[in-house]
Amino acid sequence: MKKVLVLEDEASIRSFIVLNLRRAGYDVIEAESGEEALELLRAHSDVCVALLDVMLPGIDGFEVCRHIRATNTKIGILMLTARSQEMDKVTGLMTGADDYVTKPFSLAELTARVDALYRRSGGDTVVPSGEIHQPPFLLNTRNRTLEKNGQRLKLTQVEYTIMKVFMENPQKALSREEILDQVWGRDYFGELKIVDVNIRRLRLKIEDNVQSPTYITTVWGFGYKWGL
């Protein structure tokens, strides 16, 4: 079964999400607090996607996301928020989330986001064997890993996919729309801003000098280019 964690403290919203994800074929485990979610994740290491409500008593969704990312780069993380402020979206992504959805959301939108994260986490996919070597980076498409100067970098699955798109298109300027389509899928409901925030987060991991990036360079008014 495709296993998903739903962290939501409002019972009515949680029940609605759980019911519909189960109808979509997912095995769902529920948590109503951040502490309970972390305990369940320790007991269920096969969870492939986590839906985390932001506003919670005790440990909030951002902190749960940080805890998850400290030990797990593979799981897909979707933040649920009732607030629409830009800073909340950026904060969620910078703490390691892959995507966000703002309440109220449609069932079709939520299911599509979870399906996309599940596919990127490695479910339902056959990954061809191969490597892309562009010193100092080595991308392994079988293990879905990236090394820089022989050192493994801890990337989320979204970050890995962005790197794969760039390294398969060296010196090519890619628009934000192209990156969004190739990484999040053509049926993605969200905003172009998610591309910029994930590029910012990725640069923190791969660049020698984040203030003057040399690997992922900005093409002003258009998008980004892999600059090796």
C-alpha cells in the first residue's frame, strides 16, 4: 500500500482528508499533534508522503518538517495552511517541504499534489541505471543521489529532480515554466514562486558562495541556467 501520514488537529478536516485519500488508494495514518506525528513516523518508516498542518498546539508543522528533514530526504512533504501570507509559504519550503496547499482546498487539488509527491518519492517508477558526471558533481539516477567532490549531499526528492533537469540541460536557459512542468508536472495547481524558493534552498546546498552562485545562475526575467 501507498502509505501517507496526515497531521491535522481539526478532527473534521482530518477525517475528510483521510477518507478521500483512502478512496484514492492510499494507506493513511493519522496524527493530531506534532509529537504524535513524529512518533508515528518512527514506527512507520515506509511512509512516502506527509501532509503537515502548519498551525498546531505544541510543535507546529514547520518544526515537524525540520525534524523529518534532519533524518529523511526521501519522504514527500506537503504543508497545509489556513493562511495565505507569502512568508508562510516560503518558510515551509525553506524548512524542507516540497509543496504547500492553502485551505480551503479542493479534493482534486489535494489528491493531485499527493500523487505527484508519491511519484517523486520513488513510488510507481522504474529508474534507469546511469550517472551524469559534471565535475565536481556526480548524479546517480539509480540511487537518486548527488555527490560534490565525492561527498554525498542531502537532497530532497524535489531538489534531486531539479538537479537532474539542470544537469541534463547544461548551458541551456530554462524558464520557470519549463522547470515547473518538468519537476512538479503539467497538472500542477500551484504558483511559479515555488520554483524560486526551491532554487534558493538548493543553492544553499551546492554553491560555494550563495551570494555569487556559479552553478545555478539566474537568467533575469526568464529563469535559470546550469552554469558549468
